[in-house]
Amino acid sequence: MISLNELLHPITPAEFHADYDDRKPLHVPAGAGAPKRSLLDWDRFNQLLDQASIWTPQTLKLVYNGEPIPPGEYCVEVTTQSGRMMRPSPARVQPLLAMGASVICGEVQDLTPGLRTLSEALSRTFAGLTGANLYCSFGGVHAFETHYDLHHVFAVQVEGEKTWRLYRNRADSPVDLPTDRVEAQRWFAQTRGPLMQEVQMRPGDVLYLPRGWYHDAMTTEGASLHVTFSVTPLYGRILFRLLESAAMQNPQFRAWLRPATEDAGRSLQAQLTAMGNTLAALAGSVAFRDEVAMSQERLIPRSGVYTLPDRMALTRLAPTGLLGPRVTGPAAVAVDWAMQQPSVVLEDMIGQFDFIPEDALRQAMAEAERAGALKRI
């Protein structure tokens, strides 16, 4: 398993955030003894593919020269204990790979300890949702034409070689992609700008691309296998949903709007101005910052470790009716909830409020217990 520091080495995290993060691409050659290619190899990739029951047409896709292959051409209907469903068939997939198709395995971030550890580290670092895809391709065939992504990209080459072409232009903080694929390809080709750099990716190399950076890639010969981690932090759109929820607690936002025809619109204008000022105050409050922080935490995976046949010890607590210490920050939400319950199991509460850091939650509950607001049962 590799850490985020090892992923970027010899670039330090401080250098990355200062010079490259959401600014410009970074190619990190493997270097002597680098462990980065240990994320995966052909044997473990084949073992993952052999687990036929975990794959669906949505998580295992085939592409040939930029064109997606319809699932009906490589999937079969099978009978399972859950009923009939479509699954990729190795007997149909492998001939298509022999013809030059590329295979993309999606949502693999939890399938191995190494992928899971690095995904969680990236998610924590960027306060964003992280996913991982595996790309297996063969010489002389494009899986995807020129495009840009809506997230940070960290590509790790683990087997074979691949040439990435990076173009001069970058889309300005894109949040959507063109919906028509043919028109999108034409538009990407017209707007990508001149070729800026060709990067030859070898086993253990890492390539970082900021959101919106135009690129394409091709395996020149042989077979290539790489892992791409996508990291998508929150952006301003989340504020509208959170502000709506907070604002609707205020009767000012539940009042009827004045008719625009009334006194030349002055009453409506005054009403809108007052609501705008209230929204500005809400957005600038510490409580709203904590709401955003909790939304970020919800994006970060919590991968528990099973220890069966041993079972965890449970801490049962009940409110006493006494006032406890004032809790601030995200943990206040969980503690307020606990005080309204007849009793709670702390370990279950940690799982329920997994968007609150466990240490903060344990500390807040311990302080309430010491103050006499909670007692063990």
C-alpha cells in the first residue's frame, strides 16, 4: 500500500499544493525503487476480472476506437439468487479485447487494500469524492478521443506504457460536459488548442491533471494497464441547497413576496434586499461553515475493518436531564440528537453520524458524561 506522499515523491505535498494543485499538470517519473506500480499488476487485474459476480454493464465497459461497445455485445443474462441480470461474459469480452477493444473497470476504489488506502487519502486531502477506474488498452487504439474531465485526475501507470498528449487550452472550472457525444468530440477537437506536451507513461509513473485540462491518450504498442483516481471536491452549487435549508427556518423566507406592481416595485425591492442581507449573514456564519464542513466529510469514505469472530464492546449511554457543556462544531448536531433519545449506543451513533470525525464525537460525548449530562447503562 502506498501513501499520498509516496504517490507524489519526490514532489512534496507542500510543493504540489503550491505549484500544481488545480493549476497545471505534473508528471512524476517512477524513479529508483518507487513502490507506485505495486498498486496492481496483470495477475491481480486478472483475478479481479475473474470475480464475475462483482461486474455489471455499468462497472465493466468496453470501448473501441472511442466508440462504446453496447452491453448486448459482451454481456449475457444469467440467473442468480437475486433473479435474472446482465453480466459481462469472459467468453464474449476476450475476443473483443483480442480485436483491440479497451476495457474500463469502474468503481474499483474498494477492491484492494492499496486502492482503498490511496482513495481515502486523496479524498481526505481534497475534501472530495474519490473514485478509481482501471483502464486496460492495447497498441494503436484510442479508448477516448480528446476531452477534459470535471475532477482532479491522478493516473498511475502499473503495467506497459501509454502516451498522453496534453493540449494548451483548459476549460474554466467546468461542471458539465456536452451531452451529444459526436458534437462533443468535434467541439473538444476545435477548442483544445495546440499540443503542449507528450508524456510517455511507464510503470510506476504518475500523471496529475487539473480539472478541465484537455488531453487524450494512446497505447503505442503492447498492452497497457493504469489506474485513474478521480477526485471531485464540492463547489459553489452546494451553497444553494444548504442555504435553502437554513433560510427556510426563518419566517422571512416563508412570507409572500410583494407584487412587483405595488408602489413601482419598491416594496418588493426592499423585501428582496432584506432577504439578500440575511442570506449573506447566514453564509458568513460559523454555523454555516460547519454545515459545509459536514457536507465535505460525507464525501470521505469510512472503511471499517471487520474483526470477526470478535465483536466490538458497546458503550450504552442515557441522558440524565442535566445540562451538559456547550458543544460547538459539527459534533453539536450528534450530541443534540443524543440528548433527545431515551438511550444511545455510542458505537452505533458513530456509524450513524459518520460525517462527523470520530475523535470529535467521542470527545464531545465524554465531556457530556463527565458533566453528568449522560450516564452509562
